[in-house]
Amino acid sequence: MLEKAWGGFEVHTEQGFNVGRPPYGYLADKVPHPVAARREQGATKHVLAPDSVRGPVVQTIFEIRASERLGYQAIADRLNCDLDRYPPPVATAKHRSVGKWTYSSVREVLTNPKYTGYMVWNRKATTSAGGRNNPPEAWIWSSAPTHPALVSIDTFTDAQKVARDREGSRSHPGPNTAHTDTRRTYALRSYMTCGLCGRRMFGKESRGRIYYICRPARAYRPEEHPASIWVREEPLMAGLTEFFNREIFGLHRRERLSTLLARLDDSHLHEHRERLVAVERQIAELKRRKERVLDSLEAADDPTPVFVNSINERTTRIGADLEAKQTALRELRDATPVAPCPELLDQCPTGTVDFDLLPEPVLRRLLDAFAVQMCHDKQSNQVDVQVTITPETADTQMRAANVAIMGDDGAADLAAMRVVPPTGFEPALPP
């Protein structure tokens, strides 16, 4: 019975019917029940239809997350500046609604894969494990989109990558008010990682100088990892300044990038595409095999217990193989390489910046917009800097760059976006 119930939910998901309350941004659209007998009884099913008011809010949340890489609470603070434009979710028990966006409500939107247009089931262990979230590999996806998507799969994937990169890090500038003993702030916190263990390095002041340190516990320390690694902030700031002024804001930035790309080839793109197509074919073949096995059971006039057990074993093996291939497909899609596009650099302004002189809110906005990642290599005593520019983030990056290069010209815009006004006041608009 459990196997039949599970199979019923899989078919329910494949047909695009929603289980439970529709997610924020969607409405429940009643449709006739697909079974004739149930349809004659007046039974219905529900599919998802976009909400014309709340659907754009979902798109805005994903856009902010992917382009500016803000944390859940920072996004909630921005939405709370204009609740008429961004109406908050209403709890199932309305007396529990708080009337504003919260950390958890933003997280619920950003982690729900139904916004990609696919129906997904089994995200939570509703009858076991205390209702905790199941790992993504245990989710059941429909094989094709079943309802209008509010965001693309690429945008949803980018939002999940931000979550992995930002885990445990604050979006707001300034000292960490959660710790009363905090006396200063560290401009490059959350961007520096250790190349030996992959952990984020934390800031520390010693004898008037600022360092970024990696000090994992002995049980989690790789063999080649020393007890602690210290990196001074001054050379990091100087290197970042030189990198942005030459590679991002420099007059010859596009020529430099084109010269670098000319040394590379696109063989990795073809290889990845071939692996993706191969896994998709294997998934389709496994689904056909599963259908043929079930058809043989239905065609049997009087199946014996031995025959039924054999069918169940084969179905279980095929299901396990299918789940493994679907997991591999999601991993390949997450790791899809992007063809380089040097033309995107033309959208960035030209000029010079001095990272040491930038106010911390402006600096962090710039680093977040360009998705800066800094990885320290202990052996060479160098730091690799990576930035990401995409068509979806180019506008946000251009605005952040203009503020950094032109100084106070963008201060009003920054204040309007980052400061939550008192109740009854509207945020100041930029001139």
C-alpha cells in the first residue's frame, strides 16, 4: 500500500497537480478530476496559476538575490520599505501573520523549486523526521514544466549558489551587533576563503593591523593545513584596487580579456553538452523500462506472488537507477559552463577607484554586485580573485560601479535602497 501511495503521488506530480497550499505568487486553479468516476462526483484537482499581484514580487526577490547576493533578512528589509508594492505572505492561520516580510518568508520563496514551472513533491518529510526538509536528491520532479514559471531554472540555480556562498554571513555593513564586544568591522569578511580547506576566513585585529584568519579545529584540518593561516588586509585591498582598475574599469579591459580567452578553447562546453544529452537519454530509457515492467504486471491474468515480488524488485532497482541519474542530471545542470561574452565589460563604466577610501556600504555593494570570490593559496602566498558578470546582473553592477567611481553621486540611491524608514515615512528618492 505504501508503494502504491508513493506511486500515486509520483503520477500526481507528473500530471502537474499541486499538493497543499499554493506557494506565494501562485493561485490554486480548480480543474476537473482526471478520473471519470471521481469527476462525476464533482471532485476537482488544483493546478498553479500565476498571481498577477504577488507573482512579480517573487521575480523581484530572485532578481535581488541573484544580482546583489543579499541575505534573507536584507531582502526582507528592502521589501518592507513598500508593503503596498510587495505584499507580505499571509499564514494559513491568519492570526499568526506578522504583516511584514521576515527572514523565513524570504527563504521559503527562494528555496521553492515550483517557481521554475516544474511540479515538485516530497520536499518535506511530513509524516516522519519531524517535518524536516528532505535533501534535494529525494525530491520528486515532474519530467516537464506543468505550470507557468515565474523564474528560469538558471535564476533559481544562481539563487541556491548564493545560499551556499553566503552561509553564516551578514549582508549589512558595520560591526556585528549580535556580539556586544565587537568594536570594529572587517570590510572583506565573507569574501575570503582558504584554498586548503575551503572555509571562510574571519577577520581579526592584532597590534593595529587587520588580518583574515583560517583556524579550523584539529578534527577538520587537512594534513597540509597549518594550525592557523593569517593574511593581512592591506595587500588584499591594494590587489583588489589594481584588479578592478585594470580588468574591470580599465580602458583596455576588453582587449585583455579577449587575449586571455583566445588561449582557451570551448572543448569543455562540447564535452559537458555531450554528458548532459547522454544522461537525459538514460533517464528516458529508464522511464520506458519502468513502464514496460508495470505493463507486464497489468497484462498478467493471474500473477503469482513470486512474479509480483520479481516485478517489485525490478521496479525498485530501476527506481534507484532513475533517482541516481536524475541527481546526476541536476548536478550537471548546476555546473553548466557559460560561453564567455567579453562584450558585457562594455556596460561597466571606466575610471579608477581606491578600495581603501570607499565607505564600507559602497564597497560591499560593489563586491556583492560582482559576486567577488577571493581564495588564498598558501603555497604561493597569493589570492585568486573571481568576479562574475552576466546579462542578468549587468545593470546592478553598472549602478554599483557608478556609485564607487563617482563617489557621493549615488549616495541617495544607496540610502534609499538600504535604509528602512520609520513607520509612516517614505524613503527618500534619488534626485
